Amino acid sequence: MDLIQLRAFVTVAREGNLTRAAERLHLTQPAVSLQIKSLQTGLDLQLFHRTPAGMVLTDDGAKLLPIAERVMESVAEFRQRAAALHSTLSGGLSIGTILDPEFIRLGPFLKRLVETYPQLSTQLQQGMSGWVLQQVRAGELDVGYYLGTPGKEFHAQVLTSFTYNVVAPQGWKARVAGKDWAALAALPWIWTPPESAHNRLLSKAFAQARAQPNKVALVDQEMSMLDLVKSGVGLSLVRESIALREAHAHGLVIADKVSLSTELSFIALAKRKQEPTIAAVFGLLQGIWPR
């Protein structure tokens, strides 16, 4: 067994398809197939079943996959630590953050950044998604998190996709069940400033529905918006995971006919993407947000 075989195993397991795995590994399909066969022979175990839909892990393969993934992560960390010993990166890096640290995996990212480039100091500034984009454009921030797809002047790496739900106060099920955007517009809405991703997403949805929302409050913090929903003030846009949690814990109602999807991206100015510090930061993200 060697790392090349282990990498092939992990990639095929994630892709579920030899052709896609070969593309990811920049190898031919027969070469990847041979690596999997050699690994299975060396272990004296069958790791995959071939099916019309693709490659499916056996029970043994499923048990070994998490261990193989940890090995590959350790190898990546080893290489990064070794590279850090030669690193000359120093100075400062200003990062714009949004939402809650857990969702954007800020802790693991900063830990990896500090360990890999110990001479690099970081400064964090929290704000709304649109504000981060404006600050990166103005050069006040070097990099930052952003919700949605920025313009062509930005270099962006998509970290994950997720869904927003519309949540309503407890007892409002009859008012939101089966309602589309046009019908929901008549209900009271907790609105957000233009710099907010909520504003961009909702404004587009209502414009397409040719409806004007009934805005009763303007709030710039997600938790404040959620508190107003709980208090019975009106509707708000909330991340799906939070909406489900609050529906279970506090009886908030999720509108069943509408939802909005967006992406969490990491951005920098396109003209700066080759700068050593910025290029290094984008490289580290691959270990925090594996594809």
C-alpha cells in the first residue's frame, strides 16, 4: 500500500465513479482502476462493488474510508508544516468575516493559517456580506467571506452551497402554508440593509414575482432578526439548519413553498490573486473545505 493507492481509494469513494475520479486525479481510468485493484490485493479485502450507477463502497470499504481520509489529511498537514519551515511569508492579512464563526469554519481556518505561516499576523473584521465585498474592492480588506457570486473583478473560491428558508412566528402556519412569494409579500417582513445577502436574495425573488414586500422593521443582525420572528413581528429569511432547529425548539413555522439557495465564497481582488500571501491563503482553504 502507498499514498497514491490510498488517494485513489478516497477519490473514487467520494466521486462514486472511476471516470470522475480519474479526472480529479489527472490520470487515466485504467490507471485508477489498477491502483484500486492493487490496494485491494494488498489488503486482501474488497473495497468496492461495481454497479450500473458506479462504484459503491463495500462494508469493509466504508469502515476504512474515514481512516484513509484522516491519513490523507495528515499527509497534507505534514506537507504544509514542512513548507512553512521554508516560508518567508510575513506581515499582515486582513480578513472580512460574516455570519457565525462555526458556519464559516473560521476556527479551523485560523488554526491552520497560524500553524502554517507563524510569521503572518491576521486582523479580523466582522460585517455583512456586501460590506465585506466593498472593503475588499477598496483595498481595506485583503480577503473575506461572501455570500453569492461576486463580479469579474474578484477571484472567488466557492466553499459550500446552502439554502435559506422563510420562517414565521409560532401559530402562523395557516398564513404561510402553500403561499408563493407574491402572497407572502403582503405579510409583515423583517428587512435588512442593502449590504446584506438577505436583501439581495429577497429583492430578486420579489422582483421576479412583481411584488412589493411589507417591510415593518430593518435589522442588520441574524440573531436580532430571529428574536423578532419569535416575538411575532413578522417573517424573516433564515439558514435552513437554523430554521429547522428553531422550528423544533420554539415552534417557528417554515414556509413550505419557497426557499432560496446561495453559496458561501471566499474572495479577493482578481488582480491580487497571485500575491504570495493571498495565494497561500486560498491554498489552505482546500484542506478546510475539501471538495
